[in-house]
Amino acid sequence: MATATKKKESTNIKLQPLGDKIVVKREESEDRTEGGIYLPDSAKNKPTRGKVVSVGDGRLLDDGSRGAMQVKAGDRVLFTSYAGENIEIGDTEYVLMSEGEVLAILE
């Protein structure tokens, strides 16, 4: 008897944002509290920190030139929990947001 198996698709997708958009990979959320209590997935807050994966070319200015981006790939950034649009590629969750939604660069 034959059984059907689902092949896992490889996710070799490269995200290249346009304009002043950036792609951020969220940091992992904490699994337990400082007191040692383990948290279920439904009780975890989404982290508001992440690492910039890729950046766009910059905002288009009135004179037709592009404004320089303040963040670059590899920067750790802080943003609000409501920032951007969540995107899932494979098992990894990314956030696509405007550069203006970034509150700070963490060093």
C-alpha cells in the first residue's frame, strides 16, 4: 500500500524591500518568567527587538533622488509591537516595516 508524503519545500527566498522599507527578523521571546514560571505560546508577548535582514534603496525624494537609509543589514533595532506587517517564510517570522517605524538602533 502506498502512502503519500508531503515534500518539504526549500525556502531559498531572498526578500528585497522597496523604497524605505526594511525586513527585520524578530528575536525569540522568553520561555519563562524571572520567577521561573514557564509560559505557553499564547501568553508570550511578541518581542519588540530584532535584527535587520535587508533594507530598501531609500525614500524617493521630491527631486528624484533617494534619501540615505539610517539602518543597515545586521543592525539590532527596537520597534513598537504594532509596527509593520508580519510575514512567515518557512518556519521563520519576519516583519516588513518602514524605516520610520524603527524607534532606535541597539548597540
